[in-house]
Amino acid sequence: MKTTDRALFGALFDHGESGAGDAAWLSAMLEAEAGLARALERAGLAAAGAGAAVTSAARAGGFDAAEIGTQAAATGNPVPPLVRALASRVPAFAADAVHHGATSQDIMDTAAMLLARHAADLVHASLTASADAAAALATEHVRTVMAGRTLLQQAVPVTFGLVAAGWLTALDEACRQLARVRSERLAVQLGGAAGTLSVFGQSGPEVVRLFAEELGLAAPVLPWHTNRLRVIELASAFAACCAACGKIARDVTLLAQSEVAEVREGSESGARGGSSAMPHKNNPVASVLVLGCAKRAPMLLASLVTAAEQELQRAAGAWHAEWEPLADMLRISASAAAWTAELLPGLDVDADRMRANLATAHELPMAEQLSAALSRRLGRLAAMDLVTDASREAAASGRDLTEVLLSTPRFAQPLAAAGLGAAELRAAADPESALGAAQQLVAAALFAHQAG
Amino acid sequence: MKTTDRALFGALFDHGESGAGDAAWLSAMLEAEAGLARALERAGLAAAGAGAAVTSAARAGGFDAAEIGTQAAATGNPVPPLVRALASRVPAFAADAVHHGATSQDIMDTAAMLLARHAADLVHASLTASADAAAALATEHVRTVMAGRTLLQQAVPVTFGLVAAGWLTALDEACRQLARVRSERLAVQLGGAAGTLSVFGQSGPEVVRLFAEELGLAAPVLPWHTNRLRVIELASAFAACCAACGKIARDVTLLAQSEVAEVREGSESGARGGSSAMPHKNNPVASVLVLGCAKRAPMLLASLVTAAEQELQRAAGAWHAEWEPLADMLRISASAAAWTAELLPGLDVDADRMRANLATAHELPMAEQLSAALSRRLGRLAAMDLVTDASREAAASGRDLTEVLLSTPRFAQPLAAAGLGAAELRAAADPESALGAAQQLVAAALFAHQAG
Amino acid sequence: MKTTDRALFGALFDHGESGAGDAAWLSAMLEAEAGLARALERAGLAAAGAGAAVTSAARAGGFDAAEIGTQAAATGNPVPPLVRALASRVPAFAADAVHHGATSQDIMDTAAMLLARHAADLVHASLTASADAAAALATEHVRTVMAGRTLLQQAVPVTFGLVAAGWLTALDEACRQLARVRSERLAVQLGGAAGTLSVFGQSGPEVVRLFAEELGLAAPVLPWHTNRLRVIELASAFAACCAACGKIARDVTLLAQSEVAEVREGSESGARGGSSAMPHKNNPVASVLVLGCAKRAPMLLASLVTAAEQELQRAAGAWHAEWEPLADMLRISASAAAWTAELLPGLDVDADRMRANLATAHELPMAEQLSAALSRRLGRLAAMDLVTDASREAAASGRDLTEVLLSTPRFAQPLAAAGLGAAELRAAADPESALGAAQQLVAAALFAHQAG
Amino acid sequence: MKTTDRALFGALFDHGESGAGDAAWLSAMLEAEAGLARALERAGLAAAGAGAAVTSAARAGGFDAAEIGTQAAATGNPVPPLVRALASRVPAFAADAVHHGATSQDIMDTAAMLLARHAADLVHASLTASADAAAALATEHVRTVMAGRTLLQQAVPVTFGLVAAGWLTALDEACRQLARVRSERLAVQLGGAAGTLSVFGQSGPEVVRLFAEELGLAAPVLPWHTNRLRVIELASAFAACCAACGKIARDVTLLAQSEVAEVREGSESGARGGSSAMPHKNNPVASVLVLGCAKRAPMLLASLVTAAEQELQRAAGAWHAEWEPLADMLRISASAAAWTAELLPGLDVDADRMRANLATAHELPMAEQLSAALSRRLGRLAAMDLVTDASREAAASGRDLTEVLLSTPRFAQPLAAAGLGAAELRAAADPESALGAAQQLVAAALFAHQAG
């Protein structure tokens, strides 16, 4: 049986190809070691050419994750066997530059930041594409009336443009938070055995600065080996990205229900969701998988926040408990984002069905609006009483509210007396007259999106 | 670069070789399909020989997880491509028996139960071995006095036997819960498209019964596709196993601290924890990795419990969100249990250091005991006042409590008057006289362990 | 402003009146102290009458939670000030019996078990009532056909009886687990300062036995001060109860949607969910609040499982981190159960709407069934091809599947040739013919419910 | 029994007096209603004076949380009964201004932001005070040498100043994140029934702007009723504050252990932690309670992130599931911060004990340093071999490393040959020579703290 672990579910939960698996970890750890060697050389702490030699060996490949993994049990992390493997591949003159002054955690933590940067870029790109698609939907459907639903009950009219604008705003917010964390909080970790940079004497901070420069990460004020706030902020930002995607997917699955049928996952995702046995089914596969990813984010985040209670100069377990949850967070975030970026551009929107669904409520969602219209002539309380009474009648009889108002003497009489005729009532019962600021809000969301 | 995903951390977090990766999932899904075909044949719903034919094809190997995984994106789960691959490998006469009457969830859920059974057996074996080792420690150290520590402060004496008995009792409890869930709650899932077993007509329940028989799992009262209480109970039992291991590991890391040094991870784990550069270090690697695994269990459990809010006849995302967390729960539970089973038999216990550490508290942990002894002659209140006063003196001066009592006139006088001499005081200040029921409790724990 | 904390949301999230607030904690701690005094007297370790005297003082009331709470900051828990308050209220001869040989944790943990027992009884009663109501729905609607929905898409027919039977089975399972934990795992905690029962000499185990007897709890093999598996099992059982309720509430909110309208929260809950401004709304308030409670259970469970990593003889923080989450777990579980017990008996089920919704799918959910019927005459592959083709046509044109089959020459011809007429097709397309074992399954669930 | 709920544990888990209980919720909801009325008046949508009239009634008190809470069950939230109570207290001319155009969620969400702002201010103040105290410790102990401990084993020397600087940096980071979220992400929520601001016609955005101005919160681009990213960011920031405090408390409990005794909770917290029966105990009560609070934060955060999957225009349960966890997050964050602010200024640091503990390791933590010193004369490999060999000898014999080197011929000879004498060796084995950049790092952390 040909099996590569995590391939079986990879197209579902690593749809964004996050690069948070073994190969990526290995590469990132090697990149960290190489960056350190180059920094050491620049700081005058390693032989000329050592940086390039280590970098070349690190990038040449041939490292065996399984072998290194097996040896990791002896010390509790894979860095020592990796260092041995790397050292054995560099020329003698450069051997002293390998891992010089570093501790395993320096390499693991720095590698984690490199993985996070890569995933953040993927997620940012997917969310940006998703936001653009949401903006297009908001623009196109700025006047598409549909039922607003609260507690899953039809309430008052909204527009699909406003729904899409809501998605857009959340995506934009998630992007912004992620971009900020990416630019401000991704930093190298370098502290040596207990965070004093002891091996480097007075040159420690300079080595850190050069190390950061080599890797394109920030240099932290202090080594952060047991200050895990960076990890928390990072994970929080990814969790927020998942939440933005999850909300969209939740809405799509609800609007795509057989009985609602206002949207469906569309042509772009044509190969998906069908069923030869059940051709009437159009399973919202992308949305389902967004949810399948996003639902896990809160608990991965909790794992990482819990792990922040780290003892003294290196945690006995809490640090180790971070590695897989962090990688999983990157993986499912990139996947949720990638699925969302496939979902939104191809979303089929059925504006007729939206209007038809709203119409099944017999104008009751416009009761508030009608009441407001009548109050100008009848006074607020009288208008409210009348409309409430008529609404009950409409709900009970299954007739439209305006029809009840016009055809029931106890309603029709006062309305006629106040000079309110059918045309006026029907205008007030038109959902489009009840949309409040929906259009302005869509415009504001689009403006904010374009303004970045 | 040779990489197989999850190998890099496998020796750490899959130390128990749980078999919860791609290969195991594939095997279990194929086993479920094979069991179904055999059940169908026995129920007269498939051709004679079809069961064996499908079983043979399912076990022959050659399925490509990566290929199946890629195709899984079309439907949101890997069963349809697996079924296609399997069907293409069986002789024509048996093709109709493949997946007949089943839906993807039937196969995924049943496979998950098979994986869980395998992991439960591994964990049970590791915990049983661990419990035996804890029992041996409890027996050997039934009289080994040490400081009891509350809020990490020395309080009153306990024995290391009692500490080990506490570990033992928790391991026994975790085993018992796991065994119960394994025997009562692992069941096949078979319901067809929406849980009615529609394709089988009236034979549905019989097919379920035979399917269960073929796989050695229970037949449930109802298909449980959206009743996830089994998954919750299962995950809770594994989480309890992790908690039992985590408590032990927490204690070991604390007792192994350089300044405490009462235990160390021992000869069995000789290759671990050393450091050529720092030969004084004896890192408690096994304990650290137990903690690195066990700390993740609560959040994996929460993921699975959260996922139980499943919609109608098949959940849109919550079901999908179970697969990886469940597999991870099996993986880290088996790993925590395996590390514990390595840790306990080789634990080095330093009884002298235990007694020495206790002695640094200048007999103050025996103040309660002394007070009780004196109260027989002096009355309770007078005894308490006298001992409290002397204790403050001892704490301030760094002298032993009995020495303070005997050498300070304001304490010595009333004691002498009451006929309490040095021998009597020293006897009362002997930690061994302050152990209460420790020995009985150890015996009770050992008895309960042997009684199973 | 008159405010009693947690009253504002109490009718929502403490609907079951769990008694897990301050008053209940105080009572339970006092009950534990009283039980200990009676046990001490019976064991000959306290004066005759001391047990009754302490019990009388403990039950007389007059303890000030706010005052005790304020003093709790000095030691980190409220037991010391409570003990002082209690001791000051008992006659001198009994004062020595108060808290004798106990540590604060003994009282807190035992009190927590008493609270848990009370809440377990409440939850069990609510779930039993809910299960009875679900059984009644399953019985009444054993033939009520409705659309089965997978991934929120109509799939094949089911019955509402089967849906209710699914709820029933989960409620029964949750009840069973809760009853088991209640009877097997609720135990007193008594260990003294560090778990050796040191003050009682050899009588410790006997005092524990009597203490347990007095309180009607189990006597544990060992003091469990830092073995928290009981807490985990207890919390897991409550979480499972919440999950069973949450699944029901999720289904009800979905089936009650304006566009589905197959159920609504009914007459029993008449005062709820209405809106004078929006008379068409019938908010499923009970279901929403079940979800509002149940969604929190997984994280409360995770908090309690995380807290099980407790240091040595008393945890520095992890124990303290249990108190409020445990009380909250009891509170929201009792609330979710109480809301479910209100929801189910009054649920209005609209069987006509169920059938009508199913009919909107133009018989496509019966395609599988039709295919099976035709295959007897046409052969399996030919039947499947024909039905699939016709299904696409039906889906595209919005006509019923049998109509398409009968009126489209390329389908009608082979059917006629095979002697398959309109009557036969319509019979095969009748949802009632596609219900498989639904009725048997309902019967099995009812039987299991009655058998307990 | 006099009981006010949550008073019993209030001094422990609401030590910061966060104001997140019933009274605070009521006040905040009333403040939101009052702000809305003032905004409506300013927008010309309410009578002149209505804003002041509603504000006056809202602030007059007399609202009964228990009564309002009881009525909340009818609609699932306490706003409708509160609005009725408020409306009944305002003069007739202003009654129309009460809650005009708002929905319950608008008030709840806006009130939650007001509570969060208050708690953020409390937490920020406590953390700032804590950071100042940490800065003072870092300054005072910049040269206080102690053992660095990794995996709870002595590793190489650090300074207590650097440890305190690590706490400081985390506190500063947590403050910064909290301040950012407070200033950027706290916004009013106002959308009306389904987020269109329908009742206000074209004036909606202006009303929102004025509402925000009245309450001193931001005006959001869109109503955020089902976009919960603000809640996530807020909760993440509080969780990070808890993590920063929890790390400190973890370190203090470890350093305060009887066998380590390098710090103790000090004079400021004099009344705490003592035990008349056990005068040798000095329980680190403040640290324990920081941990008792901080350990809950990750799961409260997960609850809130999970709740972000909200349906369409108002969530059926997920929104309701936010209220208590959010309030609890504010409560325990303020409590953890307040305990930390008490803990740090009074921390007693025993520099002598720190040096003495380090000395127990027989200079082995300086092996790396010695090796580096010798390598200048002996070459790197020879130096390393020699020191490693001698270290093993020292560890086995319990003698100091320099003594072993000087008194063992096979080590002494090559050293003498290389001209390395006792003075040189002792200098190299001086912990102060092995502190690397510790001092520079402390300076950098202090500088960053002062720079804000």
C-alpha cells in the first residue's frame, strides 16, 4: 500500500498546501541553521565562507526525516540529530559554525516562525482573493432583496449585497490582523542554552540582529523562549481568519439548503458536490470543508495559549506541546482560506428565489415598515396596534398583510379615513422601501476594502 | 529530501505507534468494506463468494493514499475514490457487493471505530504495564519517607510508596474506564444514505448485525451517524488516560529537579536525557514527552465534543472536523501511555535524598504531630500554643524544632514539669510516626490493583 | 439597583436551577463539615453529641458568603474562614470536632461532589422526561414521512419518527452514562494535610468509611486530592448530556426555519418566542437557549481535563481553576436539560408540511428506489443509467421524475417494453416505499428505552 | 444564609473587581440605551430633551436584575424586559426615544463593549504596575546570578535580573496588544432588526456615528452582529494578558519551592499564605491564584472563537453562548492582573540562596564556559574532551569541577603544560564570567519598557 502520511485527507484539510509537514519543518530548521552560520560569519565568529558552506549543505537536500525523527527520541526534539547530519555534510573549516551558540529551541522556534510566515502569505493571498470576490458579489447584488433571518426565522428584508459586504468586512479585518502580526511579531529566537547568548560574550545582540537580517524576521528585544505571546498572537490571527471563513461557509450552507436554494456552489467548483445516484443533490462541498477546517481552530488556539505557561528557562512539555498544534493551525487555516477562495468567485446567486422566499412571508417582514408609514397619519400607537392586529390576521389566514388591511373593514375604514389607499400601502409594503441604509453600508464596506 | 509526513515528530508524539495515520485509515476503511461484503453475502444480498472476493481484494494492498486523497476533494471524503479503486479490483460477480447499501459515513465511522479499538488495546497494554510498575514502586517504597508538598511547599511527611500508589490508582481507573468503553461503546455504523438502511428493505437490521459480527464490533440500537455520544465517551476515556499519565509525569519532573533530586529517569532510558556538553544534566525526556502529549488531550476532546452538534442526517462540517482530531487523540494517547510505560519501570528513587530533603525543614513538618503528642499531657490548647511558639522560633533560627523545645527555658520548663523528656519529643518528631494511614492506603491500592 | 449576581442570565443559563451558586457551595461545604463531625463521633474521635451539635450549627444558617469570601483571599480558598465561623457557632465541647483532621481541599472536593450529585439528579430527571417526550414523538410519527437531509440537502426520505428515535437513543445513552458516573464515581475526599490521614493514626480509613456513609457518597480506595479522574468522568458525562440536548436543539432550529416550517416550538412554551412587532416570528427560544448552554460544555470540560495535571500533594492553581468551571458545567447542563424537557413535549410537528417539502424535490429523492425497482426488469446497469438520465432531466425541467419517465419517449419506450407502467412507477416513487428499516429502527429504540 | 452569588469566590477570581457581574451588565445596557436616545435626539429622530430624560431614568437606578432576568426567558435575552422597565420610567414625550430602531443584540453587544473597555482599563493599569515592578526587580538584580533551569534541570547561569526582564517584556507586549485592541476594536453595534438600520431610513449611518460619539466607542464600517472578529481579538488580547501573568506565577511558584527558596511572596502580602499549624509554610497564595485564573483563559477564548460561526443575521445560540464566557474572561483577566500587581512589588528575592543553589551543581553549569576558555590554549576538540571527561568525574564524585581538573593528574598535567593555572581555571568557572549578554538584554528590556 503506497501511503504518505496526511495525504489521505490532505486535499481536504491541507487544501492550501500550507507546507507545514515534515519536509517544510526540515527545510525551515535547515534554513535557520544556515542563517545562523551566515550571521556568525558576518559577526566574525565563524570562518570566512562558513556561512555559504553551511547554507549550501543545508539546501542540498538528502536529509532523512524518518531517520532524524527516530533519533529525536533521545533528546526529545529533532534538532540534535539534524545538527549532526548537517555538520557531517559541511567541510571541516565550517563545521564549527554549525549550530554554534544555539540551543535546540532556538532552531525549532525560528523554524516555526518561518513556517508561519509562509502560511501567513498563503492565507493572506487566499483571503484577499476571497475579499475581492465578496466585493464583486456585494457590488452586483447591492439591490438584490432577500429575507433577513434572525434565529433562522425570516425577520425583515436585507439585500444579498449587504450579506456579501458583511463577509467582505470580516475578511478584510482578518487580513489586516494577519498582516500586522506577520510584519510585527514574527521574530527569530536565539538565546543559547538559557537565554543569555552566553557563548557569544558581548557579541550576542549583534549576532541576533544579523541572524534576523539573514532570515528576514524581526530581532526581538529579548529571547522569547519562555515568553510565548508571539505564538498566541499569531495563532489568534489565524483563528480569526478561520472564523471569517467559517461564518461565510455557515451562511452558504444555510442559503444553499434545498428548501432555501438562494445560492449554490457554482460552476467553478463544477466537479464537486454532484452525485450520480442523486442528481438533485448539489452538495456544498467547499463550504462543508471550510467548516470542517474552521471548527478546529478554536481548540488549536486554546492548545497554544494553554502551552504559554512555561517553566523558567525552558518548559518541560508545554513547549513540545506547541509544535503539532501550531503546524495544524497553519494547515487548516490555509485550507479554510483556499476553499473560501474557490467558493466565493463561483457562487451562484438566485435573486428570483430570494425574492420568492421573502414573498412567502406574506409581507409580514414589512409590518414594522408599514407601521412606520401609517404612524405619520394615524399616530404611532394607533398605527402599531392596527398593524399588529392585521399581522396576526395575516399570519393566521395566510393572506398578504396589505390584502388583509385593505379587505378587512375594521382595518380598511380607519385607513380610508386617513386617506391611505392601496397604492400607498403597497408602496410601504414593498421590501425595497424597507432596506434602510443597506446600500450605504455596502458602499462603505466597498470603500473600506478598496482603501485597504 | 526523504520525507514521510509525521515521521519527524513520530518518535515523540506517536511513540506508541498507534497506527492512526494514512495506512491505518486505509486499512480500516477497506476492512469495513470487506466486512460489509461478507455480511451482505451472509444475508443473501450478494453473490456466493463475493465476501471472500472483496476481502481478498481489500487486503491485497496496492491502494494509493495520495491518489485517493486527491480525488477526495470532489466529494469531501475519501470513500468514493476508495470504493472505485476497490470495485475495480474485484471480479465482476462480486462488484455489486462493494459498498452496497452503504454511504461514505458508514465506512468512515466504522473505520474510526476499528482504529480506536486498536489504539485502545495499545493504550490499555501500556497502562497496565505502567500500573504494574507503579505497584512495584509502591510496594518497594511503602516505608520510604519523604516530604509531602502542597502548593509546592513542604507540608507534612508522606511516603514515596503512597505517591506511587496514587499514580497506580489513577492508572487503574483510567484502564477500567477505557476497557468499559472499548467493550460497550465501539459499534459499527451502517445506515445508508440517511440512516434508514433503505436499500436493504426489511433486511437492514440483519445486515447490521452480521456486519458487526464480521468486524467484532457491537451492533448499535440505531445508526449513530449524527448521534456522536460514542465518540465523546471514547475520547473522554482516552483523555482520562492522558490525564493519569500527565499527573505522573508532572510529579516526576518536579521530583527530578536539580534541587530536589529525589527521582531520576533511570537506567532503562539510559540513552536519553544526557548531554555531552552538560554531563550534570539528566533531562527527564520521557516525562517531558508524556506532558508534551497529554497537554493536548483536553483540546482534542473539546474539538470532538464540539463536533457533536450535527445537523439532521449528516453534518455539514462537524463530522469532517472529527477525523483528524480523533486520530490525533489516539496517537497522543498511545504515545503518552508508551512513554509512561518506559518511564516507570526504570525510575531511580533516591530514598536518602528524600529523607534529607525532609530534614531541611527542621522538623517543622512534624509540628502538628508534636502538638498532638504533647496535648495528652498539657491539654490541647496549651500544647498547640507551645508548639506554635517554638515552631516560629525554629523557623526563624534555623534550628530543629525539638532542639528549640529542649533548649529554650520557656518551652523546656513546662515540658519537664509534665514529664516529657528528650526521648519522647524525638520520638514524636520522627517523621515515621506522622505517616497516619499511609501504609494501609498503599495496601488498599495494591489490593484494588490486583483485584482488577 | 437591586442586583444579585447571575440573576440577570439565570433564567437562561441556569434554567434548571442547578444550585451551583454561592448558597449551594456554602451548604455543601457545611454539610461536609457536619458529616465529618458525625463520622468522628462514630469513630470515637469526637465527644458524644459533637456530631449532632456541629450538624445543627451547620444547618442553622446565618453564614455570610460575602464575609467568608472576602477572607478567602488570605489562604486562597473559603474553607478556613468558614471553619472559623462554624467553630464559633458550636458549643465548646464540640469545637474540637470541627474540621478535625481535615484540610481545606477535603471539604471543597467533598462539597463539589455533593453539588454534582444534586445536579446529576436534576439533569437525569430532565433527560428522562425529555426521552419520554421523544419516545412519544417517535411513536406518534412512526409513519410521518419527511425528507432526510444530508449536508443540509434533501437526500432520501426518512420519517420524523426515526428522527425522534435518534434523539431518544442519544438521551438514553446520556442518561445511562450519567447514572453510572453518579453511582460509581461520586466519592468523599478525606486525606488531611497531605493525603495520609495523619491525624487519625490507624483509624483514618475507618473515618473515611463513616464520612462516606454519612454523606451517602462512595469511599475511595485512596484520597484523590491530586488524582482528578473522577472530575473528568463526571464532567464528561455532563458534556455528553449537553451534546445530546444540543443535537436536538440544532435539528429543531433547522426544521423550524421559515422556509422549512416542519416543526415549531409549541403551545407549552406559548409565552415565548413571539414578537409584537413581528407576529410572523415564532422564535425557537428554548432550542436557542439549549444551544446557548450546550455550546459551552466542551470548553468547560477541556478546562477541567487540563486542570488534572496537578502537582504532588496539592496543586498550585490547577485545583483552584476547577471550582468555577465545574459549577458552570453543572449549571449549564441542568439548564440545557431543563430547556430540552420544556421543548420536546410541546413540539408542534407539521406532517403535511414535511410531505410537501419532500414533494418539492420532484421525486428525485426516490431515484435510488426507482432504480432498484427497475433493475429487476431491466438489469442493474441499464436501470441505473436510465434513471440517472431521467433524473437530470427532471432536475433541469422541474418536473416530477415519474412524469419525465412516462412522457419522454427515450425513457417511456424501454419501460413499456419491459412491462413497467405508470402504476408501478408511481408505487416505486412513493416515499413510503423507500423507508427501509425506519419502522423497525423506531421500534428498537422504543424497546431499548423501555427496557432502560 | 446571606448569599450574593459569586461573592464566595469573588476575592479569588474577581480580585480585580472587574465589574462584569449583573450590576455592571445592567448599567452598561442602560448606558447603551441612554446613548442611543441622545444620538436619536441629536439626529433629529427624537424629541428635544428626550436624550437627557432617558439618560436620567437610566442612571436613576431601581432596576431589578432578578425581575428582568426572570422575564428574559420569554425572549431569550434580558433586553426586552429592561426596555419595558426603562420606558415606564421616562416621561411620555421621551418614551418613543427608548430603544427606537434598535434590536436586543444592538444593546447587548454595545454593553459588552462597554464592559470590555472598563475591564481593559483595569487590566492595563494592573499590568502597567506589574511591569514597573518587574522593571525594578530587573534593575536591582541585574547582577544577581542564579541557575538557569531548562526542563527543570540546572543548565547554565543566568541572572534574576534577566528573568525579571523576561517577565517585563511579556507584560509590556500584553499591554501593548490590549491597548491597541481597546483603541481600535471596541465599537458600538447598531443595526436594527437585521442589520440594515431600516427604521432610520437614510439617517442610519449618522445615528451610528452619533451613538458611537456618545459612548466614546468607535463607529464600525458595518454592523457586526454576526461578524464576531472584534470579540475574538478582544478575547485574544485578554488571554495574552493572562498568559503573561501565568508565566510569572509559574516561575514564582517554582522558585518559591521549599527546596529552591530563591523567592517568596513577601511583606506586601503579609497576611497571606501563613498557617498557624504549619509556621514553616509560606504558601505563594497570590501566584497560585494568578494560575487559578490564568489557566481558564484559553478555554474561555476557545468558547468565544467557536461562537463566531454565527448564522445569517442573528445566531441561534452561538451569540447567547458568548455572554457569560466573555464576562468570565474579563473577570479572570482582571483578577490575574490584580494578583500579579500585588505579587511583584512585594516579591522577596534571596540572592544568596540563588548563588548557593547554583553552587550545589559543583561548577558543572560552567563546563561550557571552561571548555571555551581552555580551547584557546588546547584547541577546541581537546578542550571539550578534557572538560567532558572531568565533568563526568565531578558529577560522579560530587567534587567541584575545577578541583577535579586541578587535582587529577590526567587533567592537571596537560593544563599545566599549557600554562593554565588554578587562578585562570577558577576565573573561567566563575558564573559571572558565563552570563553572556544578560546585562545588555536587561538594559534593552528596560529601555523598551521606558520607551513604551
